Amino acid sequence: MDRLAAAVVDRGMTVLARIDHAAAAAKVGMDLRPTEVMIFGNPKAGTPLMQVAQTIGIDLPLKALAWQDDNGKTWLAYNDPKWLARRHGADAGTERILGAMSAMLAAVAERATASV
């Protein structure tokens, strides 16, 4: 997640929150493999989508989930902005921004998951 945060910031976005589910589980005496959500975004990209359909605000800012499976492998997942826009009916007339958002997410995910 630190590499993802660095990639997000380098792309001009802001990391708004990091939620450590494993730490929360530990506080109530439960075990959970490393699992963290990062919330991040840029109002210049998200606002035009919300101007079309304000309900997309439930899915914005963007989020990414990193978790470790029972074999110790780390995974990264996120929802494609094009899918989010279709879900909320915000895809008409926003193709350019959605394409840029999708490409940006793919690039930051690639950077975060690249071998060190």
C-alpha cells in the first residue's frame, strides 16, 4: 500500500484515508491476514462524473483493496471507473475522463505491484 500511495501522489491525486482492517480486527481480539483499503482521488476527475449522476459519489473517491492470501501472496483490486459510471448512468459524455481514470488506475496498480 505504501507503493500504491506513492504512485497515487505522483499522479497528482490525494490519499484521503487508509483503513487497516487487520489492525481493527486485532483490536477486538480477532485475527485477519493483512487487509487494507486506500481511498484516494482528484476532484477534477470525480466532480464531472458527479455532475452527471450524483449517486456515483457513493463510489467516489476511488478505492483500492490490498490483501494477503493464506499462501502469503499479496493482491490488489479496484473497481474500474467505467463500470462505476455505467452503474450510476454517468457514462454518457464522460468517456474521455473515464478512459483517463481507467488508464491512471492501471498505471498506479502496475507500479505498486511491480517487482522491487
